[in-house]
Amino acid sequence: LEFALTPDITNKKMLRSVSKYALTDITLDFEDGTDIYWARNQVGERLANVMKDLPANISGGMAPITTPLGEMLMFTIEGGDLSLAERRSLLDWVIRPALRTLPGVADVNSLGGLVRSFEVVPDNAALQARGISQDQLQRALETNNRNDGAGRLGDGEEVLLVRAEGAIKTLDDVRAIVIAAKDGMTVRVGDVAAVRIGSMTRYGAVTKDGKGEAVEGLVLGLRGANAQKVADGVKAKLKELAPMLPKGVHTEIFYDRGNLVERAVGTVTKALMEAIVLVVILLLLFLGNLRAALVVAAVLPLAALITFILMSWFGLSANLMSLGALEGRILQISITLAAA
């Protein structure tokens, strides 16, 4: 993979990689100002060329278009008598697909719990008695777990599409898969293996308040998305999904980037009001001019309002640091003009 990504890509600065058991993470750094969609397209083309040369059981792809600060909202699934596997399935198949359709949401990570799976445990004695190898068993499972199109049937002016549904849904579906037919006898998976519900290998867990394991959903925002709008949209969607959840089950939000934004705006507003009062008092004390003090007090909110309007028109965003710097700059200029 590194060799495939090594050839020159315009604006590429550095390639880094970390390899662990069953996982490889490759990071490419680009020059500031590089269009992220163009960069992803360049990387995607090179990955597509090399994927065909990788082993069949290798999967992966590019990470979502987000940043290290893209964590918008975190929630857990609470209530009810659901097991960890059932909660994880609820998150993976009901909540996560719905949240991923929202504007500004790059992805929703599922953390904790048990990922439900079908486990097939071969009985070596039964395999040998029927002359079946483990490779035959594996191929039968792989080839009989998909839906296929079976053509079309004409019926007058109508055309009927024939679809063969072979995807595994239940344990009985797994047990009924045919491995081979020998001497007029059909050998099925259930004849040579034990089939049961299990879980995939875990590499970590999520705990809550030190009281036990939990299942967590982590909403990642798109790069450049408005955190407040994304968080509000996710919360509205969770309320919409509430009636679809099992009885007694609900989602509990424990981290909301929208609340941080509101607190940051509140902090700036409070600082602005305090600055106006202090400026008026200081100008009265040092200049002894009430008119100058009132002019500066009026300039502060008006200049900030005009600045925010222009920022909105040009699609510019702000953070707590830039807002604080803006406030200080306006105050400095106002006092200088008043003193002059």
C-alpha cells in the first residue's frame, strides 16, 4: 500500500503508517490549502489500483472527511433488558444508518458491546465420516450467503423480475446449507458442525461511570460543518427514532458539542458587556468626558454586530479565541479614537 501511494501526488508532504495486529493505518499529509476532495480522489485512484492485488479477506478504505476535533455528539443506549449484543445490533442497524443521512454528519462510530455473528464449529469426526474437508465447508458457507438475480419473466405487457434470496438470516438457514451430495445423500452444514450465535473478536470495551459495559454512538461531523446545526440535527433525529426503539430503551447524550458552542458564545457576550461597563467607567475617570465614554460604549456592540453580519455573508466561522481577539481590537481602536 505504501508503494502504491509513494508515486508523486501533487502537494503531498509526508506519508506515515502504523501497523498493528490485523490493522494498518496510513496517513498522508498535504500542503495547507489543498482541496480535500481532490486529495481524496488522488488517493482513492491509487488504492483502487492496488486493492485487486491484496488477499480476498482484506477490507478497508479511506477515513471519513472529518478532523481530530470532529466529535460532535456522544450517546449511550440505556434502559430495557437488552443484552450488549442486542444493544450493539440496535445501534448498528437502526440508529446509525438513520443518523448517517443527516447533513453535516461524516460518520457514526459504534463502540462497545458485542457484534453479533453466526459461529460454525466443525465436528472433525463428522467431517471425516462423510468425507468432507474444512475447505469444502468454508466454500459452502461463502457461496451460499448472498442474494442473486435470476432473470426476468414476461407476462403480457409486464415484466416480472426473479430474485433468489440466499442471504443468511437465521441459524436454521446456516444449518440447511448444502455442502455436497454423495451416494444419494445430501450433507448439510448442520450434519457436520455446531451452529450458534456468537460475537466477533473484541479489541476493547466501553464502560460508563465504572458500573459496567455500555454501547456508545460517536457522531463525527464533516470537515467545516457547523457544530451547532449538526448537534441539533442529531438530537432531533434521536427523538424521532425514540418510538421505534424497544420498550423502555432510550438514548442518553453525555457529550454535546452544541452546548460547548453555546457556552463559548455566552462567555464572549458576558465579556463584551463587562468590557462596555469597564470602558465607560475608565473613560469617565481618566478623560472626564461622558460623551466620549458613551461613544465608545456604543461602538463596541455595533462594530461586533457589523463584523458578525459580514462574516455570515462570506461564510466565515469564529471560535472563542478569535472572538476574544476581535473584542480587544475593537476596544483598543475605540479608546484611541476617543482619546484623539
